[in-house]
Amino acid sequence: MRKMPWRKLPVSLTELCLDTTLRCGQSFRWRKSEDNIWSCALHGRILSLRQDSTQLHYRAAFPETCIAPPTPPSSAPPSTSDHQLEEDDTEDLVRHYLNLGPSLTELYEQWSSADLNFKKKAPKFTGVRNLKQDAWEALIGFICSSNNNIIRISQMMEKLCNHYGPCIGYMDSKPFHDMPKPSDLAHPSVESHLRLLGFGYRAKYIYQTAVMIANEHEPGWLDSLRNPESPVRGCKISSAGKMRPEGREGYRTAHAELLALQGVGPKVADCVCLMGLGWGEAVPVDTHVWQIAQRDYQFGKGKHRSLTQTTYDAIGNHFRSLWGQEAGWAHTVLFAADLRAFSERLTATAEVLAVKKEEEKHDSRIEAHIDAREDVKSEIKLEVQDKKRLFVPEEITQAPVPKRRRRVLSSI
């Protein structure tokens, strides 16, 4: 592999949190190493990301090209040439893929001012960005999401890429394969092979959808459904039209077109619209989001007692009325906040608040005792110090929050 040097961008954790963004059910091909580096085969390279409190660090590793060795052999150590640095478009890819343009702080403030529930949950889940993935990858990933969970979806995507995608290279002796093209999955043997790999009924949907896109649509058809305000990398931005309660016309058209593909219901279509086609108003509603709507937004009563198509549309319209044109992004934040994988943040916060309240009660009792016993101040001070020393280990030795199983992502 031809590894480029590590570079960095000034990005705070409030503007991007990799640990939440890359494992909250948007993308399923990122791997995290023991030294906290996230890596994925993307656009012909292995892209690696890590971050600290103020910087996002990134590096690309490209496949080696066959170059004739110099004669006589050079004694100079291998290095990255200026020409290679000029050819490296990784910064542009990182900015585009992670959607670093919008100010997340401003968006959070906007959503919080419109929704008290968001205002309550968001401070514990800052830095959740809506990724700009390739539409094809998003489509296949969310077909796999039907009645599934994030771990199993990730395993399926890894198997799919390992068996049908191009190998970009190895890192730490592990192969990294990019996404296969639709034509790579359009062979008659694909369905039976995917079943052997554990894809179940999804194997048929993946094969049939690949055939439709590869053989029945013009090249670039999927990207033609994109939001023109969020085009593919390198294309010009244009207006997407007027926002309506049910979303812009281009979004409704894209959603309807996707429903014609095999294995694509309303939820999968909305996931692809939001995370693969750049339609920020798309609000995917699965059983998980349905539970959030019932618990926090008074759905589940009257005509919206069950998750019918009418209720599905009503939930999307309600969230769009609350959060506006990027309602799907705000929905992603609440979705992450409700995942069991991140529940330790909420539990830990509750425990800290309980400890603080106990400390306040403890201190108030001490202060009252001091006021009543002015003649023995020195003894009381010693008592306070002793009690505080005894209290500290109780905070440190809180019982660990048990890990819970991740919830299932399902489609309608």
C-alpha cells in the first residue's frame, strides 16, 4: 500500500463525533482498531480516521502501482512525492463524506429551540453528522437492514464486499474490499451464494435489485434521484425547490422510484433518500422510531394507534414541521440517543446527577450542624473532611452499567 501522511482538519467533538456517527446505523463498513482508528475502503483507497478534542486526523492508503525500478536502484529512502500529494483528493472526500459543511452547533440550537425533547437529549449526543454516502452502498446496506441489527448488517456488508468487491489492500494483515458494482451482483449465481453466506431472504432482493439497476436503468439512474442541493462530489449545487409539509417534490419522486426496487419498503426508501441521496427531510420510521414517537410525541392513540402507512406519513410530517428541511438529520440524533449501544451515556449521567444531589444533601446537613455548634467549629471541620473522604470511593465504585442487546432495525 502507498500510505499518505496523516493530515488534520480543525473539527471539534461538538461538530463531529466519529464514535457515534460511524456506528449509529448509517454506514455499516467502518472498522475500529484497538488504537481507536476507524478505517474503510472508499473510492479506491483505504481511508483511516481518528480524532482528538480539537482535530480530525485522516490518512489514505492507495494500492501500489507497477512502476519500473530505477537503474541503478535508488539509495534514497521511500517518501511521498509532491506529485503524489497533489493527486491525493482525500481532504475533499473527507469533507464531502462526513458532510462537514453545515454548522452542527447552529443546527442543534435550531432543533432544540423547536423541540423540548430534542433539547433534553441532544447535549449527551453532540457531533452526530448525517453522512453523504454513495447511493448504491446505502441501498444495499438498508436492504440488508430488514428485520436485522447493526452488528449483523455490518457482517453481511463485509461478506458481500469480500466476495464480490475489489480488494483495495491490506492493513494489519486484514483485507479491505470496496463495494461491488451493480453489475457484479447481477449474475444468476449470486442469489444462491448469498443465501449460503447467511443473507436469507435478503439474497433475492439484493440480486433482483442489482439486475434492475444494472440492466433495466440507464447508467447513473440512481444518482439522478439525488437532491441537487447535495450532489455527488464534484458536481454543482442547484436549487431543490420549495419545502412542503410532506417534503420537496424531488424527495417524493425519489421515494416513489425507490419503492419499485425489490426489497425496498417505505422505511428503506427513506433511509436511502436521507443517507444516500441527500434528501434531509426524509424521516425513516421503523419500529424503533415508532416507539420514540409514541413515548415522546403522543403518537399511538386514536387514528394513529398502530403503525399504518397513514401513521408513518403523519410521523414524518410532524417531525418535518418541528425540525424543518433537515428533519431526517435531527431524527438521526434521537435515533442514536435511543440505541442501547449508547445507553451508558444516559445512565452514567443519571448516576452523576444522583451523586450530586446526595452530596448537596450531605453538605446542607453539615452546614446546619456547623451553624448549631459554633462553639465546636474545629471538630466539625474535621468531621466534614472525614465524611467527604469516605464519600469519594462510593462514586468511583458505582456498579457498571450492564450491556444490553442492540435493538432490531426493521422495515415496513
